[in-house]
Amino acid sequence: MSDATLHDTTQNPDDFAVQIADQIESFLVATMEVAKGDEPDSAVPFLLLEVSQLLLAGGRLGAHEDIVPEERYEPDLGPEPDVDELRENLARILDPVDVYSEVFDPYEPRKAPVPARISDDLAGVITDLRHGMAHYRAGRTTEALWWWQFSYFSSWGSTASATLRALQSVVAHVRLNQPLEELDGLDTDQAMGDETLEFEAGRVMAEEIAGPLGITGTGRPS
């Protein structure tokens, strides 16, 4: 299945596979557009919207019964497309708020938050989604759905969820006029202990990023 036939009008728009593929394709296209940097002022709220919509597709995949691939072994797709340029572009656009703290599994007790990057997360999610999309475009619909469902549980679902929380936090801090804490050089190469648990998401105060990110406060004046 080629790009030209991905949205073929002969396909049933009510079909589960078509709807999931459309949602995933929309996320891939939109995120790559953001990474071009043409509209950096709207990057954060736009990514918040796109990741939210992607997780709707993930939720549908998660609630669906187990999808069983038709072939015992996954067909070879060749080398994965490189995402380094996309990752670097997103890191540059999101620089003030790229680093955030994440708890990998909320059901594992006493797990300390660790630093993560929105740009790394989005690049990883895109890699997972593109893998399934390659199967879908080749006409292997069941294989694509199996991969998207499996990787939703094992990889991109939790990553996208953490990313959404970080993006929502940035927007909320700005809209509610709640300044973010300074990072003091904290980076993803450093371990986080109890003394850094109040780390939010960014290297500057919210009022310093509100303008560049195109976000205006909506909190009531005191």
C-alpha cells in the first residue's frame, strides 16, 4: 500500500484498522511539521494536542482484544529510517522545556524520578509508529495492528503518556502563572535524588518562556 492509497476512498472509514492508521499517520505528519521549526511559538500547545490524539488511538489498541499476526515471523522491513535530525530539531525548538522528570512505573514503590527529554521521547515514539506504518503501507494490515498494539504496551504507550504529562505541565504552569524551578544545569546524564524531586520541566522560569512558546496566561489576577 503506497502513500497514494493510504487514504483510498474505497476503504471503509469505519474500519478499525483504517481509523488507527489515520490517527497514527496524522501524528507522524504533524510532529514532523513541528520539527521543521517554521512555527516554534506554537510548538508546545500543538504537540500537546497531537500527543493527546495519538493516545486515543493507543487506548483503542489497548482495549482491543489481542491481535494475532498472520505470519509466525515478522517480515523484514530493512533498516529503520534515521530520526537523529528530527530529534535534534525538536530539542532545539523545545530547548527551554525539553528536559523533564519521569517515573517509569507508578506501581513500583520507591522508584525515584529520572530525567528524560521530550525530543528523545517523540523520536522514539515516531520510530515505533513508522515501523508499523511500513507494514500497513505494504498491505500487511494485521501485522501493522499487531505491532502497534504490542509496542503500545511495551514502549510507545508509556513514553507518549509521560511526554503528554510533561507538555501539559508546561502549559498549565504558564496558564496558571506558576513559575517553573531552575534546573541549575541538571541534564539527562545525571541521576536524580530526593533533593531534586521538585524539578519540574525547563531551564527557565515560566514567564521567560511564555512569549517564545506562544502561550498566554489565563489565571485570575490576585
